[in-house]
Amino acid sequence: MGLKNIWSQLSARFAGDSIDESESRPANREADDEETLSYAEQVEYGVDENDLADEDRVLRLLVKRGGRVDRETVIEQTGWTSERLESVVSEMEDDDQISAITVGRQRIICRRGFEPKGYRSHLNE
């Protein structure tokens, strides 16, 4: 119940008017129905992979796998070519959504904040 509803009820009681209870309740829940799901909710509720943008598909994989995934797994799961993956990864790195790092001989894609300990410190960030 919002402050506006409380104020109108109190004003009506002191003025001696009766309050129609339907006015104090929301008329409909359309706004709630139109709310967008958070990214975690989309993953949990199973939004179709084909409906997602490339960046969202990568983020979904990262969320499902704890924030880090190797390059080969992304290619295997998405069916993309390495060139397409590199294009998507470079766009996402430019937007500060992910970090693509090399660990040993593997190329690892990490969500920001999920890089291995000490990784960001050597970049002076």
C-alpha cells in the first residue's frame, strides 16, 4: 500500500467520507505482468536459446558454469565458428561485460569479477 493510498484513506476518515475499498487496491496487475525477467530468472525459467542475442547466449553459459568457461565449450555449445566467437567476445570485452584470458594453453572467458585471483591486479585495475 502506497503512501498516497494511506493519505487518501486518512483524509477520507477525518472528513467523514466513506472510502470505496476498490480505490485502495490496484485496478489491475498489468504492470507486473509486463515486468522483464532478470538474467538469472531467464536462465532459471528456460528462455529459448534461439531467441537470445549472441552476447546473452555467452552470458547464459557463463552463469550456468559459475562465471568461467573455456573457448572450446562455448563453440561446442553454440555451434559457432571461432571467428564468430572472437567477434562476439571482443564486442563484450569492449563493453566490459567479460574478460577473455589465457590460462596455460586454454583461452578462458570470464564474467567481470570472476577472473582468477590476481588477474586484475596485474592490469592495474
